[in-house]
Amino acid sequence: MKGVLVIIVCIMAAGFAIPERIVIPVVGATPGDWNRKSFWHEPWGLSGVHKGIDIFGRRGAGVTSATAGIVLFVGSIDRGGNVAVVLGPKWRLHYYAHLDSVTASALCFVPPGGELGTLGDTGNARSTPPHLHYSVVRIFSVPWDVEGSTQGFWKAFYLDPDPYLRGTP
């Protein structure tokens, strides 16, 4: 039993030790293609606050993984439409929503810039220009990031992607 616990702790530590290289996940996009103030903007539809950023571009532009990781889920959900979820370094989930098409397969490794799909407006984005909703979620909470804003307790899990995509976390 003690050996199993040691193995689990080593795996957990390794996940935090893996370096994280981040790239903008829409081919051809620049920081001017998203509003850096949209993270945690409110009111935001049924979710209350915007727990990510929207990167705009032309329909069909390539959507790639922002970091190396394992694709955990690809599929379609109500609000997100066609989505992909990648588990990256530091035990962070990278969520890609509103894809026109998904080309990645679940349980496959993707490098930074590895193809996930194409830019679209699926799910609850049908009335908006094509964009990628991109969120980064920590599996392990950071309680000191909780604040008094609307749904501020969720900030223990959600990271603002903007500084990471700009290379200034």
C-alpha cells in the first residue's frame, strides 16, 4: 500500500514538474484577436461570468493545442458545441469550444501547435462570428485565488489565459 502511495505522489509531482510551452491555439491569430478583458466578464449568458477568452478568426482556420498534452475528450455538448479537452502540464485542462470540426482523437498525445480541429460557431455561439472559446482549468484548486467577485470561488480553478498566451504569466 505504501508503495502505491509513493507511485501516485511521484506521478503527481511529475505532472507539476513538466515544463509548459504555450502557443496561441488559433492558426494565424495574434493577441489583437481577443479582448484581454473578457476573462471573468459579467453578465455572460447562462454561465454568469466568462470563464475564458474568445479568439476570433475566419471560419475553418486551424485550431491547435496551446500546450503539449493528452486529448481527454472530443465531442459535442450543448453550450460548447464541438469541443476538445486536453490535459496539459501542471495538471491543467485546456478547453477548446465552438469548433466547426474536430480532427483530434481522444487519448492521443498532441504537441504544442498539434491539430485539434477548425474554428467555428457551434453550440451557443451560432449568433456570433466564428471564434474559439479557450479556457484553462486547474485540476487542483488554489484557494488563495478565490475572490469576492461574482462566482469568485471558481477562480481557485480557472486561470486567465491571456497572460499565458502573451508569454507573461
